[in-house]
Amino acid sequence: MTTASPSAHWQDAARRAAQGIRRRVLEHTIEANGGYLSQACSSAEILAVLYTHLMRLSPSEGPLIPVPFSGVPGANNPRHVSGGVYNGPKAPHLDRFILSPTHYALALYAALIEAGRLAPEGLAQFNQDGSSVEMIGGEHSPGLEVTGGSFGQAISQAAGVAVARKRRGDTGRVWVFMSDGEFQEGQVWEAFMAMSFHRVNNLTVFVDVNGQQVDGRMEQVMNLEPFQQKLEAFGARVFQVDGHDVEALAGAGQITAPDGPVVVMGCTIPYRGMPILQERYPHLHYIRFKNEAERDRYRALLSSM
């Protein structure tokens, strides 16, 4: 079982996992001539801390090499497989994980590999016709329990799961990973208002606050500030930490609140660990190489990692 480790060396394991996430996503981006690379740069430590230290999960029930897409869930489709099986079985004492911004799927797959829940060869199926290892993850993709749909929808689903678990008396928590760009959606704020009203205190949200969205800098597209104060006004207990500091992330993630959800705002850099990406800043949402010479520069970076 993966639990919050008492070992003094968990920090090293988390840092190695974060570096592995970056390296795997970079390698895939080079091979595919494109990918969501900056998202891995900013979220690596958050995902690593969740999977190596914070979440109480049993071993994966998913195959190391994912099965092809088996269709949507329904009464007439007994073959349907949920991607949530990669986080282990659903049990009252175990945690649940929900990825909200589904374009972070590649970073999540890399995190699953680092945690031993997915085989490295599974990435060969990424974005292939008929594969469940989708570029924009769905509820059948490894590690994903729900389909996020448009931005901001998964937090409502996670809130519903948390309410149900609380009423059932489950002791496991619900963990949600979100991007700051999702908070430009009104449904997110409705969900936080509802969680405050229903005193949902068994849910923790980690937010990748990298200041980026598809159209550029958040502050130039639709500024969220004062971000922390807004979340607090909607009933969340909020901690703002360095999103690349594994100890700070873990410390904030271990805190609970009596009357509502906890939000850990991880302030991150979207080119962390890959300064070459800074040349493209602020246009980092999806990386596609302009020519083979640029691709070779990224190959050189990969060889040095």
C-alpha cells in the first residue's frame, strides 16, 4: 500500500519521481514532435508528492500495458474499464484521486510510471487510434476516474464524491489536481460555494499556479487576483506554497479543515527544469518543434537530464 511514508528519505524519492516525470514527458514530446511539456515542468513535484507520499492508495488493479478503449460505461457494456483502477480499489479507508485539467494526462501517465503503476511501454499507445491512453484523458484513461469535460467540471464531480463518502462514514480523502486556468470558469466557484455550505472537509485540492493558459499569461487574459482571498471568501482553507518544494507541498497537504475543503496553491514555473522553454515564454501551452534543429536542441537537453 502507498501511504504517507515516515522515512526521512521520502523527499529524495519525491524529487526523483518529479525529475522522472519531466524526463519522460520531454522524451515523448521529442519522439512525437509535440506535447504538453510545460504542464509537466510545473506540476512534476505536485504529482510526485501526491503519488509517493500523501495519498493512501492500494496497489494498482490496472494492467501495466493499458487495454484498448472498451467503450463508454453503460448497462449494455460490461467490458468498460475505468482508469481509476490504476489508483487501486475503492475502499472506505483509501483515498480517491481526480485529475481535473485533462490535458495534463501525459504528466499523470508519467507519474503513474514513476510510481510503478504503469509500464513505460504503455506510453507507446499515447494518442493512438483505439487506445485508452488519450492525449486529453477520459474516464477510461490510466489514472483518471472521471472525464473532466470542459475546464472546471471535475471539481463538481469530486465534491459529489466527497459528500457521498462523508455521509457513508468513509475515512479516505478525495484529492483533486487542478490548474489555475480552470478558476476562470464560473462552475468552479459554484462548486466551492457548495462545498462550504455542505462542510466538505474530506477533500484537498492541489492547484498548479503557473500563471499560464492557452492564450498566454493569466494576468493578461483574465486576472484571478486576489486569488487566495477569493478562495478563502468561498469557504476554503488556503495555503500558498512553492510548488517545487516537496516538503512545503507535503506539509500543506497534511492539514485538514473542520468546515470545508483545503486548497494548496502550488506556485510554479512553467519551464522549471527546462530553461530552454523560457525562449518560448509565454506561449507554452503546447510545444511543437519549428524545425529539426530545434528538436535536436531538446534532444541534447534530454541527454543531459
